Amino acid sequence: MEEKLLGIPKEEIDTPALLLDLDVLEANIKRIADFFALLPTHLRPHIKTHKCPRIAKMQIASGAKGITCATLAEAEVMAASGIKDILIANQIVGEKKIHRLVQLARTAQPIVAVDNGENVSCLSKEANRFGVEIGSLVEVDVGMGRCGVEPEVATALAERIADSPGLKFSGLMGYEGHTVFIEDFAERKAAAEAAMRLLSKAKQEVEKAGLEVEIVSAGGIGTYSITGKFPGVTEVQAGSYATMDAKYKKIVPEFDCALTLLATVISRPRPNVAITDCGMKAITHEFGLPEILALPGAKVVKLSEEHGKLELSSKARSLKVGQKISLLPTHGCTTINLHHQFHCLRQGKVESIWPIAARARFR
């Protein structure tokens, strides 16, 4: 089935279909690699956006220091593809998950985030039982109000990790996610740097206690050029830059959108209305409704489960049933997670099909 798709123009792809422009993808990967090549800071891209081992390997080949995952299951998929240096930027809690993490550590080099002493004890017990060592970063709350300890608590937790058999204290992590969507760059820069000063404060206190802080991990694509230059930060977890979406395009316009969703017009019930086969089960809208590309006078006004409603001005009323349209997702991460594969295009034709192997891997 996939072989039959190779070489066909995108207009012949059955819909809804997730499309990936390879020229744009490659340019985005090169652009951020060139940025970090001039800095002491490393890029450790987050794969929770694309969830695709093929893209992760392209990022590593371009100079990235390993990858970042959101879940243990994502890390398992990436490790199975041959990727070894994996940060799980999340807490791994519970007997079953900790056992899986330890098994992963037998074939890869996972690093995990921790913010709880009891969790440290559980990780240590299982790692020590199987004779493996797991790298651990103390997560510091730098203002997002999600996971993480207060900066002044980080030292005590770091010392507990360092004293725990089977664990290695590797450093600190903090995510300034509350700043990444601030549209004004000066305001975003001020907010991100304030967050990084909290992380820097934690680093200084941990070092005063005599512990080496090898890793200071932070950042997203919205702050990559800020956090990436902040003194003491050793790696940045930016991820959405590879595929991009409409939301982040407003924040980092230097990257282009490689990701689109192809849909088909299935009904023209009224002159000013068209209905497509692309609804909420094919494209997400928590950051706003998708944008229509190359069709002036048309906009998406509603998504049902399997239908998208378009409102048409006089400019777009020639739209016919069966016609294909391209949609730009506002949130790539959650849209990609709905699909099994990318239809990879080169100059408008299908060059390859890439499985989204880590989709729905949330455990």
C-alpha cells in the first residue's frame, strides 16, 4: 500500500492526511543546528512533537546531543530504534514504570527528572537491584507552577540522589514554559531570563554543597535563542522547530511550517459554506482553529468529530466537492499524535512514508 503512494502528487493522497515537506523540515533542522554550533550550549531536541525516530536521527546527525522525551514509552520507542542518549523530562513513578525504566537502562542511557525524595528511594532500590545506574536531574520550578522543587530545596534533593546507590546526580532541569508563547520578544526575554536566574541560583547552591552540576537543561523553541545563550545552561530541549505550527510561527518566524493537513471538500450545502472530511479526530484546535492555506476568502469556523466547516466569502465560492485543501495546524504536537504516519513530500510529490512510531505512547 505504501509503495503505491510513492511518487504520486499530493492531490492524489487520500484524506485526511498528515503531510511533511522534507525541504522545509531539513532547512529547519539545519537552521537550529547552525545556531547551536556557535554556542557552548547543546541542543537536546524534544521528540514529543514529531514522535518519529527518523526525524530524531536527522536531528542527532545534525549535531544534537541525544533527545528529550516526555514519557517512558516514547523513550522505549526511541531506544528500540537505536537512540541511546535520552532525557525523560518527567517523573517516572510507580513500581511498573520504574521497573521498565531500569530495563531501559540496560540497553540505553536514560536520564530522568525527579522532584520527590520518596521517588528517589524507589528508583534507587530498583536500579541497585539490577546493577544499573540511572542519571537523575533535580527538576526546579522556575515559575511554571507545574512539577519541580523550589530552588532552595534543590540541594537537599541533589544530595539525596548522590547518596543513593544506582543513581547518578547529573544536574538540574527547569522549564520556562510559562514564557514561551509571549509574543513580544523583549517581554519574553525578560520573563525567560528571570526563570533562568532561579535555575542558576539552584545550581550555585548545589555546587556550594560540593556536588558537580554536569547538566543544566531547560528551554523550548519559543525561548531557544534566549535560554540557549544564558550563562550556565548546558542544553536546550526545543522541539517544535522541526515541523512547526501556526502558534509557534508567530513566536519564531525564522522557522517555516513543514507540517500541513490535507483535507477534501465533501459537501457544499450553501454558497457560503463548505464541509471537509477533517474534524477534531484529525486535527486539534486547543490553540485555535486551523488556518487554510492558498485559498483566500475561506476560513475554518467549526470542527466536529469528523467534519470541518468552512465559511466562504465571494472569493472562495468556486470551491467544489472533491477539491483538496491544505490546513495549517495551530498545535503540531497534539495533531501529529492523532496520526500513524507522515506523507513526506518533495516538490509536491510523495517521496516516502514515515511511521509516527511514538504516537499515543503516553505511559
